[in-house]
Amino acid sequence: MADQTRMTTERFFGGVNGRMAYLHDTLGFIKSAEPNETELMKWILDSTPAGTETTVRRNIAFLVSIGLIRESEGWYELTNKGAAYYEHDNPAVIYEGLATAVDGFREIARAIASGHRTVGEIQGRLRSVFPDYALPEGVVQKHLDWLLSLELVTETDGEYAFEFERGAFEVGETYSRWLIHDVLKGERYKGIAKPSDYPFIIIVTGESGSDYGYKDEFLDDDTFLYSGEGAEGDMTMENGNKALRDHKQNGEAVHLFEDTDLPWIVTYVGEFEYDSHQVDTLADADGRMREAIRFRLVASGGTDVDIGDRTLGSMSAEELFQKGKQSSPRSSTSTATTNSTSSGGKRRKRSEVVREFALETADGVCQGCGEPAPFKNKRGQPFLEVHHLKRLTDGGPDDPENVIALCPNCHRRRHQGRDGDAFNQELIEKAELRNEQFSN
């Protein structure tokens, strides 16, 4: 870790619960004003509970060290990373900065994932890795406070845990790919990663894959065609490819993520299952034609809902609502998203139906701010994220009444904004009004 320059973080202003809002406001001021040091210090002292000039200077230096702002000839401006966080309020961006610039920060993630849950246990793990540092509990607590502020860990009775340690990812949420691999200990640079201590596989898709001879795509029946691993020469059914093919018999889940425009930030698409595979002739990373394994994957998870011969896109909001309220037992012999039933119809996972209901009722408009979706996805559909009003990890139901479609900014506002809880209550009230027309 020779390129890392710090061992401790700064608490920043506002404590665990308020620092992200103050950080966002500070970056907003720097973005708009590009101030000199005197102007920046005055604004922070006037607008935050910073307290003293010494504290302000220390925190400005901290923001520089983690790559959010830079100083040039006495003037401050946002870096690309700082601009990305200001625009998206994405905690994964801050994690990247902290993990890169602060010795021990990434090791804390590994410590928690390895079962070191208390401050004392984490401190012991860090001291074994960094024997030249004293590492008092206060330093460890500062690191943990940042993870709490970013809502990446939870704390219960003095014990810390990552929510996604057991694969509890939220569809539509963004994650740091580094953090996922730090916690789960998978192979960071592979498209198919098998965490060493957990019963699931992580696969990543994205536009950049085409540079290495990979061609991934959703088909008309909503199944996903995923290219196996191997950038050069013929692909073979071994290592990650074999693990993906055999995941069901090995008792492992498959979690699909998609790259974003931000380096190492990925969006969780959902849990999928192997259905079949095919061998196609495609170019490899060097442009030479080769045999490429392509896996046909189908969405997994949740109970089955019979939709007959229909497709989700052809169903009305009323039909989606009623189907989404169903909870039929899952067939023990059927794991594909589109399986034949005794009546010759098709089945969908209830989570898919619930998601489609939220998007159908939104009709391309964010239900938080009322603005049209910011762009269209690769399938030409308005891009909105489906938000569970009460999170599944908090016991919220996977039910049409518990979801609403939001633009990425409103979704981040709910989870990272200073008024996140109040905003979520507004969303609940909007959803209740919407649900009235379907519940009667």
C-alpha cells in the first residue's frame, strides 16, 4: 500500500447522520464558486457546524486526499470523482476514495466480512496487518463511522455487518465493485467471480465487454444471454464457466451486475439462474474468430405467478397489480423464468411482476420529482429505478403496494439525503393514492 498516504479519516461535519448532507452541500459550493481558500473556509464556517479554522483546514485537506477536490494555484475545484458524487449522491464513489487513500479502510471491510464484528475485534485484525501503527480504537471508530454514514454497514449492539454479506442486494441499487470483492473476497478483475466463503457467484456485464470479445444481451423473452469468461482463443467449460453452468447443483445463487459510467460502480440487476448454453463464433479480444460460450440465464427468486400466454409488457397496470398480489408456491422442478405449466401457460417471478407494475404506473415519469426519466436504457425504455418504500432487508414486502419508480437522483435523495425519511413518507403517501384505484 505504498501509494496510500493516511491511516486515519476525518469525522467531517455533522456526525454520522449529518455528514453526507454537509459533504454534498460543500461540494456544491465548490462546484458553483470554485473558491480560494479564504472563501471556502468562510463558507464552511458559516454553513456547517465545523467549529474552528483548524478543523476546517484539516477537513479540506482530507477531501483533497480522498480525491474529491483539488487545489490549483490557490483555487479549489471538484475532481471528476467529486463531481460524480455531487451529481449522483452515490456512496460507492466515496468508498472508492476512502479505500484508495486511507490505509486500513479496505482492511476493515475484510475484517467485518471475516467475522470480526466489534471495534475491539476489528482493531486486533488491523494491528495484525499494520504492526507499525498504534491504531487506537478511536481510529477504528472513525473508519466505521464513515461506513455507517454511507449506509454500507449496520450496527447492532456494538457489532457491525454489511447488509449484502449473504447476497442481500437490492435490485436497482448501485454498489462499489471494489467493496463487493473486498467483503466477499471474489476475484476482482473477472467477469465471473466466485467469492471464497459464500454460496453465490457474481457476474458483471457492460459495454466495455465488447472490447474483449464478449457480447451480452437481453432477448425478447427477457432471458439474458451472457458471454462466458476467456478474452482470447476458444472458451472452455472450466473455472468460472463451469461454476456458472453448475451453480444450481452446487447450491449457489448467481447475482448479475451491470457497469455504470463511473469506474468500478455497478448496478444490481437481480438474481439469475442457468437455463442452457450455446457455442457461437465470435471475435476475441484480438479480433480473431473463436468459439465463445454464451449462457442463457433466467431471472430467479420469489414465488411464481402464472401469466398464461401473456408477456409482462402487454399487461395493464390493473393486471400487473392483481398478479403481483398473488403468492403461489414455487415449483420444485421448475427454475426458469418462463416455464410450461400444466395449462401450457408461462410463469414469472413475482418480483418481476411487481417491478413491471411500478414502471407501468410511472409511465416514464419519476414519481418523486415529476420529471421524465433522465435517459432511455439499452432496450429503449425510460430508465427509472424501482424503490421499495419499506426495504426488503427491513422486512418490507415484495408487493405492488410497496414499490414506486424513481429517477436515480430521487432514489439517492431517499437513501442519502438529509430529508430522506421525510421524502420517503411523501412517496408512501403518493403510492397510497395510486394504490386506491387498484385495491377497490
